[in-house]
Amino acid sequence: MQSRATRRSFLTGAGAAAVAGLAGCSELDSGSGSGSERDGGVTDSGGSGSRTLTMIDWSYVYSNDVIAEFEERHDCTVERQAAQGSAETLAQLRTGRADYDLVPLGNYAVTPAIEEGYLQPLDLDQVPAYGAVFDFLKKDYFERDGDVYGVPRSFGQTPLAINTDLVSREITALADLWDPELDGLAGGRDDARLQALYRNAVVGEELNPTSVDDVDRGALRSDLVDRLELTGGLWNNGGESEQLLRTKQVGVQPVWNYVIQAMQAENVPIDRVFPEEGTKAWFIQFTVREGAEHPDLAHTFIQEWFTEMGYESLMAPSNIAIPSDRVFDERNVDRSTFGLDDPEQFIYEDPKPRELVEAYSRTWSEAKAEANV
């Protein structure tokens, strides 16, 4: 217990010494809840074309009208299976249960999918809109031998959300989540990899170690226990994160930016802070499955996502950015609206070997058990 108290003192001191992070940017007028709350199952928008494009994706991403227009343009049917998460989709690929044409994946899931042979290289001649995708998202780990396997489809971030009815002190950093003054008021996502990333950012360790041998699991577990002992609640999807703040079960936690914008649009007393250690960013990639039945149609869908569909289907209604200069320029959208005026502020969860992911999961489970969460 003494060593834990010492580490907590260090973490608390780091938070107290933090300088103010970037202030919240101007807000959009509309927002939406989490797509994770929507029902699963297959969605067929009613097209009757001779070809069927199949995909697995989060149900909130596509409006039925946008899909119907695509079907009409290309005399096809689009069949959508609701995704639960990138880890779950990767597991389906591994077990042969994801026989879709188009398979969107989080950035951390693309590398193992490439290495294990589940994806085919993209023909970028069929996706000229790729040239306008934000360069800082064109990660090297989406490529193999000169081929590109993933095109960033959407970009989001996870700033700190503060319910100012509960928290009056200044919040500037992820380290504040370890501050005993916030006992019972701090919240967070129930995700082992994410919590390890936040902890590493706070203590100044390597954000994305590449081997289990590089991780002091004892120190990591101790720090996570300290964090959990102050926690007022954990969430698994956007709707749960929103409810924790609305019901005042928690007063401060990292939350997806579009959830913050939705609450602010409804005058919920929520402030947004970009933490000084860096703001966790996430981005989802379009990928095409190896052995896809209609790869050309999948490429056409990716191209038209940037030229015709993405803004109306996702960016305008849900405040989730389509990461393309073309979209921002044509729609006359200020990058600062989405916190994209300073790309250097972001931190990312990079791909990790499976044994490290499993070690993080065990450590997080052990920490929750020790903290009685």
C-alpha cells in the first residue's frame, strides 16, 4: 500500500503542476447520440440491383437516404451488418465469420488484419479522393510493400468533459483523473488498452510499447488501481458516457467529442478541455476484405464517401469529421470546429501484438478486482 500511495502522490503532483490545456473550440449546432446504442442486425435499404455490396460497420454512420441514392446510382443493393467494435470485427475475420466486401476497422486493428492476410491492397487509382485525405492520418502501418490497405473514413477525438455543476476546480490534464480531490467524480471508458495509454501519457512512459517485456505490469496495475479507486463510473459506449455526466454520477471523464457537442447543444453544463498530455484521437479506416465478391463496387463506395456521401451521412448530423481537405474546403468548415487546427495535440493507440493486448486485459481485470469496481 505504501508504494501505491507514493505513486499516487507522483501522479497527483503531475496533475497539480499541469498548465492549462487548449480551450474548447466553437461548437456545432447539432449532435447525435452514440451509434453503439442502436440495434444490431442486418440492414437492407431495399435496393433491387443485380449486385449486393456487403459491409459491416457501426449503424449510426450511414443514413438510409444516402445508401438508397448510392444503390440507385449503381444499380445495386447495399447490405449492412451492425458492428460492435473493431476488436470484434477482427475476431470475426479470424474465425471466417466476416465475409463482407467492405470492412471498416480502427487504426489499431488494421495492422493485424494485414499481417494475417484478411485484407487486400487498395487500388488507389479507383479512389482519387485519397489524395485529399489528411496526410497526418496516412500512417505507415496501413502500408505493406508500397501498397495501401486502409483509407481513413472518419476522425474523432476524446477530450475531457467536465460537468461544471459538480467540478469547480480547474481541470487541465489527464493526470487530474488521479487527484484525490476528485474522489468519486472521475469516470472513464472500460477499456484496458485505452486506460494503459492514458496512464502511460501521465507518467511519461512510452505511449505504445511493442512488447510485453517493455511493460512493468506491477507498476501499471498499481496505477490503474489508484485510478479506479477514485472512479464514480465506467462506460462502454457513447450513450453510457453521456448518461454518467447528465445524471451527475461522474463530473469529469474523457468522452468522445461529438457526445460533448451534443450535450452542449442542449445547454448541459459541460466544458471541454484538451488535456496537456495530448488528446486521444481515433480514426476508422475503410478496408476491403481479401476475397471480397465486389471489390470494384467497394472502391466506388469509398470514393463517393468523400465526394458525395460522408458529409451528409455522418459529419453534418453527428459532428464526426470526414478527414479530407476536400470535404472541409467544399463545405466551408473551419478545422478548429473539430479540434483539427492543431494535429500535433493528438495521441494515438497504435497497433500492438496480441500478447501485449492480452497482458493489458489481464492487468485491467486484476486492477478492477482489487479496486472492487
